[in-house]
Amino acid sequence: MATQVNDPRVVEFDVRTDEMLVNMGPQHPSTHGVLRLVLRTDGEIVSEVVPHIGYLHRCAEKIGENLTPRQWIPYTDRMDYLAGMNMNLGWALTVEKLLNHTVTEKARHLRVIIGEMGRIASHLVGMGAYGLDLGTFSPFLYAFREREKILDLFEEACGARLTYSYITVGGLTADVPAGWLEKCEAFLEQLEPIIQEYHTLLTTNAIFIKRTAGIGVLSPEMAIDYGCTGPVLRGSGVDQDLRRDGEEIYTEMYDGYAFEVIVEKEGHYPKDHDYPPVPEEAVLGDCWHRFYVRMLEVVQAIDLVRQAMDRYRSSAGDIGEPVKLTQKLPAGEAYLETESPRGQMGFYIVSDGSSIPWRARARSSCFCNLSVIHEICRGCLIADVPAVVGSLDIVMGEIDR
Amino acid sequence: MSGQDFVERLKKRFGEGIQGVNLEAIDPWIEVAPDSLVEVSRYLRDEADLRFNMLNCISAVDYFEPDPKKAAKVKWEPHLEVVYHLWSLPNKSSLVLKVMLPRWKDGQEGELPEVPSVASVWSGADWHEREVYDLSGVQFTGHPFLWRILCPEDWEGHPLRKDYEMPLEYHGIRGK
């Protein structure tokens, strides 16, 4: 809820001040990359926020018009560089939709394992960095300690730690090495109890609740109107998750998996695990809820990886071969959105029949999530702006492409 | 509702506003006349059984072949398409709208083609339209603040046009 002048937290409501323009960024540590916000402030109260983006624009879409789809995979890594695997998956599925290509069952389950591990890694960074935004350093270190182990696993599978290019059109570049699944299982076993620690450190921490509960409230209507997706949309109580509601080519990956969409329904979140209670101060759609949804999604992802590993083990055959590097594309166009950790990542491919797309377009989830910031920051305190920006969990590489 | 019924319904309501359909495409699309775009969008958003309340993406595709040899072989006339990907939250279904535009307004090179802005229907369109204007060069009439968003404000040209040429120099930085 926007802070009102008669709010007891505002101590200077009777002090007459001049309006001032404050530049936050592009190098401000809490803007998650190179985001510049111009704040129009009246004392401590922000009356207007104007975001300036584009500092990391690398013309990814123009490059996509000059490369074959498989050659463009490494560029998708560099969009959301905290969830490279999920970006690869989004583009690979879009091209497969155009090619009408189905991957083998084993590859499908391996993609779920990799995609959900990517989600855990991404949400861990989101959580740690959010702690940093609010002035606490330790959660960041705890989060990176665990994320490092996921990166080790990814490195073992594909050789890279950040820009994987592992999931590719037609499958994956290689199968996971022998013994990988056991290591992955051991990691999950060890991660699960640590989530409780994170909850103690942040989710249920009194200071954390004071900083986030009731701050930057985003109503469901506004979230829908601005095209917000992912945890931002679900944090406002809108029941939508493309893993359940998306197009068939994507949902069939999760066919038969048991999972509940993390969203507050009828006044409560899913009860399949022992989650910490929602504090009284929290309002649906505020920073705390967005953070909470992410934390719960980590637990959900652990469940999904476990289920996927069982299925991967029991499915026959191999992971198949990726399509040729210069595979001819049928003339036509396809658009597909997938549920990446930050929201719905959409790719659009238009082909004229050659092996190079006529047009490659990336619809960024953070781009839409950020576009709502001037609405939810209006009337908040300057100190709350980092809290709101952090709760949107943006990655500038994806916004600017 | 089948695709054909849906199109008939729209045609009955908007007549000439619906200019064409392609139901065989992977993502079936409906072509809308630029003048009826806002009206059609509002109808699609507000109608009780449709409720396309989310705008996922606006993209522009430039159909132009700069190479004269290849240009002789292509099957289409040079034009620009603005593609709207819509999503209905209550029905969990998607819809694609297309608007066909000339590459330049009145055939005069440098004059951007115009299409009405849908930012009054979906607020999310605001940034998407700024991006399309910036990269593909489409003038969205009625947009609250049509300004470059990804490129610097003094950038010249629209990079996703097929005949775009990289500048040789920008503020002392060498290009190409």
C-alpha cells in the first residue's frame, strides 16, 4: 500500500520540502545490473519513478536473423544469465514447435530435471540478492554456497557453469554422465533441510517482514493489465503457471507429474509441505508474497526433480540426437511461452523456408514485470524502492536483450 | 467454439475490420484493419466468454529483401506486419492478431507507417509499442509516450528493418 502522509512511519509530513530528482543507477548495487531509475521525490516520499533501460542492449534479435536456430542457443543463455538452461529450453521448444519435432521420452524427463535445477539456482540468487538489497549479507553467502553445488552439477553435465547451451533443438547436447543422478539426489537431500534455515533467516525474520510486508502492493488486476507473469503474478494471487496451463508441447513435459501451483487460493498457500505461516502484516501482492512464492517454488522444484529422476531412470531408449545444425525450417511461424523462473519467457520464430529464421523475437518476462514499477512505487519511501525492485527479481540481460 | 465460428462471429460484428484469417497456421491468426484494431482489442478483452485480458507480446516483422537477386524470387510484396499475441487467463487460451502495414507511410521512405496504439486497452502494451517503434519503426498513434526504449535517444534508424545499415560512427565510437 502506498505510504500516506498521515502514516505514522512518515516523520516529516509537516516539513515543507522541494521536489527533487534523484538518479538511482545505472551503477547502483541494488538495481540488479544496469537499470537507471529517475525518482521524483518530495522529502522521503517518491512521487514518480521513471525507469531507463537499454544499457545492456546487444541486438540479440538482429543476431538471431543471421544465425540458424541452434547457433542462436548460446545467445539465449546470455539473456537471462541466471537461468540459462530455461532460456535454452524456451527457444528449443519454439523451434521444435515449428519443426513439429518431438524429443524422446528420456530427453523430456532430463529436460525437466535440468530446467527445475535451473529454477532452484535462479531462485537462490534471487533470494540472496534480495537479502543484499535489504541490507543483510549472510543470506547471500548461504544462497551462493548451495547454488555453487548446482553449478558444479551443471558443469559436470555440459562443461559450462553459466552459459550452458545444454538444452538444444531436438534434445540435449549430451546425456548426463554416469553417477550424476546420485550426486544430484545427494544434493537435494542436503538442500531440503537448509530451506528451513533460509526461512528463519529471511522469510520469518521480523526485520525482513517489516521491510517487505505491505510494501509495493500489486493488485491482481494491475498485474494482468501490465502482462506481469511468473512469481510476480502468482504473488498477487492469480492462479496461472504455464507448466500446467501452457501449450501442449510444453505441458506434456510435465504430464503426470504431481505438483500444485504455488499461489494463495482461498486464503492459504498449498499445504503439501510444512511452510512457515504468512505474517499478519503481509498483504496479498506485496514484496513479501512475491518473495514467499519464490521460496515455495524451490521446494516445489525439488519435488519435481525427484519425480523426474524416477521417470528418467525407468524410461527406455536414449536422449536422441539434436537436429542438424543447418536444419531447414518449414515456412511459417510459431510462438511459444514457457515458465522460466522469472516469468513467462516467450519466443517467436518466423521462417521463410531457409535454415536461418526470417525473424527471431524474444518476449522478456522481466521487461513486462518491470514496466509496472512506476505504478507500485508511486507514493512509497525512497528506502522501499530497492525492496520493490528486488522483489520483482529482474535480470537486465533479459530486459535489454 | 471452433475457429471458424469464432471468425464468423468477429466478421459479423466488425465487417470490414476483419480482413483475413489463417486457420491452418501453427498459431492461427486473424488479420485486423488498422482502423478497427482498438475496437476489436477492446471487444476481445471485455466479452464475457473471450476475456483476452493479457497482452503477451507485440512484435513487428519486416518483409523486405534488400538483395535484388533474392527479391525477384520472393512470393510476398514488401510490407510490415505487427503481430499481437494475446492470452486469456480465464480460458487459458491464446490468440494472434496481425496488422498489415506498408513499409513506409504513403510510400515515402523515412515516413513511419501508423497503427493505433492499444496501450489504452492493455497497459502492458506501452513498453512493447515503444520497443517496436524503437527497433522496427512503427508509429503508434495515440501512444502516451512514444520514445526510444532500448536504443539511445539520439540513435538514427530502426535496427530490425531489413534495409537498416549500421552507422559507421556514433559519438566517436567506430561501427562496423
